[in-house]
Amino acid sequence: MGENAKSVLVVAAHPDDCDVGVGGSAARWAAEGSAVYLLVATNGNKGSGDAAMTSDVLAPTRDKEQRAAARFMGIREVVIRQTGDGELEDNAELRRDIVRCIRRFRPDRVVTHNPYRWQHRDHRVTGQVTLDAVYPYARDRLHYPELQDEGLTPHKVAEVYLFGGFSKDPEGDVEVDISGFLEAKLQALTCHTTQFGEPEAARKRWTTRWEQRLKENDGRLFEYFKRVEYPV
Ligand SMILES: [Zn+2]
């Protein structure tokens, strides 16, 4: 499959996960002609340390932040599920909602959290259920017949890119050079003021964090993935 997928679906647990893990790659793929879509599995309604913040205010705020950020990454459409932050389960409902997006957006490449690495429970659940949704549930017509009533037919995904974890994945085998898309990633990240604070301060923090890595890599920055290939 390589770099030029016609259609890419990112499945992330929370509003901002795509931007942090895949933001530069999404912007690059979109600029190179891929149709990029985003499904967010929860509304992110617990992600705040602000004593005055409530879940009722946080969920719609993060919805707006994610949709604004998606524009900077060139993402064509964002679907945000209303399951609460930290409440994801490996169940038929989540699996069906992911299958629905796969059958609707018909991606060659699905990008999601690596469920086999040490990270947030919602990330692990999202990654695992997405892998199951890709194969066999989206592929086989007798799963979720109600989706056929919506006009959605089975779809085979060619490859999955897994991202994330608290350290660099020793098994990671794809690196996407995002050096030309750092501004797009920054613009996306700084939309998430509930997560990273005021945009200017956030921009400075991210830039400082990247400077060292740019220095070590001859001025280049990468996002890393573990690739899983499926027979189509
Ligand atoms: Zn997350």
C-alpha cells in the first residue's frame, strides 16, 4: 500500500489523540491526495484538571476543539461518539460504530492506537476493537445486517497503522516524515485549549519539545507506526 492510500480512517479514543499521534501524517496524507476521516470513540468528558470544569461543559467544548483542529489536518469529516471518557468497553455497540465508519468511508488504511502497548485503557480498547472491526466484522456481510439496511456494504481494509504508547515502539516499522507538516500539526494541537492551555504557550511548549528531536534527526521529525497488512 505504501504512502498513497486513497482513503484513510483514523480511529482515536479521545478528541486530541489523532492530533498528538497522527497529526502530521494526517496532514501529509491529505496534502498528497488521500481522503482522511476521523472517528473519535469517546466525547473526552473527563479530561480536565480544572476545578471549575464540568463534564457537561467539557464534552461540547472538546467537540468544537476537535472539529477546528481537523480542518488544519485536512480531515474531511469527523464523527465523535457520545460515550464518556474512560467508559469504553469491548462490546458490540462500539464494534458496530467502527464497522459503520469503515463501510461508509471505505479506507485502504485504518490508523488506530496500538492495543498491545502500555497506555490509557480507552486507547487499548479502541485499538483492539478497531482491529476486530477491520477483520472480520467490516469484511463479512452477515455481521451487522442493520448496516446493510443503511446502504453500507462490506469493505476490506488493506492495512492498519498502530500508533502510541509512552515510549518509542521497538516493533514500529513505518516512519512518516512530517517535517513539512509541523505547522499544520501545531495549528491542530493548539486548538485543544482544554488540554494544552492557551495557544501561544502551547505552541512554545510543543516547539521546544520538538527542537531536540529535530537536532538529533538532521532537521527531520517523524511519526512512527506498527503496520499490519491484511489479504484483500
Ligand atoms: Zn487519549
